Amino acid sequence: MSVTLNQPSLIKDKTEYTGIHPQKFALWVAMASITMFFAALTSALLVKKGDFRTWENFKLPTVFLFSTLTIIMVSICLQYALASYRSAKFKQFRWFMFGSFFLACLFLALQFDGWMVMQRGGMTLTENSSGAFIYVITGAHGLHIIGGLVVMLIFLIHAFRHRNDELYELRNIINPKRQLHLELVVGYWHFVDAVWIYLFVFFYLNYR
């Protein structure tokens, strides 16, 4: 007597679904790695700050406060963009995405202006370690912002390119893959925004 097993069914029965999409899980792993990276940098800053012979304290430029407010607005706009997309309000989605992209670019411009303020105050990258830490940490964070901008730009181009094609939008609003990618982008930006808020508070407490 031979018994035929339904292998796909057997595997499915023994596979526990956790409810977490693999791409979202991969994003969480990446965010955990980025968190440890910035935690290591800020910890090194605290250790170096204990060396009073080489540490030169200075006041954090005010422009970093404005960049913080700007990046908060990026998260708000992106959240509205995601909500608009889910509600099939495509016009609102496009403009919220455009506003998010513009504000993110403004954030980078304000960060660069903060560097210029530091340089005019004599805090260059090579002059002292206290200034170098801000350049390195904000520069590393800026690279993550640029990466997010590239992905956001791709979404923005597709959104405006097909703005007059209602069938395209309706076909993709019910496409789980497209919505998933948008959720990943929004989640990533919420994360890098939260990282900067942490860094700003950290800088504010250690440079004054």
C-alpha cells in the first residue's frame, strides 16, 4: 500500500506565519544595525569628552534646531502621503510626496549651513575632536538621508509620470507590493527622523 504525501500542503501546515513581511523584517534588522552604529559614535563622543586636555566645548549652532523642525515635518508629510494613497486620493498623495522630498532637501541644506557656521566659528573637521564628532556623525546621518531621498525620488517620478492614467493608479492601489514598498519608505524615514531627533538632543546636552 503506497501513501502519497502532498508536500506543499505538509510544508504549509508546518510553517508558522508570524505576520511580518520578510522585507519589513529586513528593514528592522537594518534599522537595528544603524541604531548600534550611531550608539557607538555617541558613546565614543562621551568617552572623548572626558579628556579635558583635547576637548574644546562650544555652543551648538541654532540652525540645527531649524533642521530638526524640518525633518519632523518630513515625517508628517510622508504619513499623510501614505494615508492619502491608501484612501485613493492620488492628487493629495503626489503633493504630500513632493512636499516631503522638498523638506528633506531643505534639511540637508540646513545641515550644511550648520557646518558653515561651525567653520566660521573655528570649529573645523581637523582643528579639534569636539567639532570633528559633529561633522562625522551628522555626515553619516546625511548619507542615510540621501539614500532615502533617492528612493523617495523614484516614487515621486512614478507618481507624477502616471498622474493622468487613472487605470494605472487604480491597478496599483490594489497591488500589495506597491503599497508595501511605500510603507517601507515611510517607515525608513520615520526611523532616520527619530535618529536625528535623538542626535540633536544628544548634541544639545553636550555642546553648550
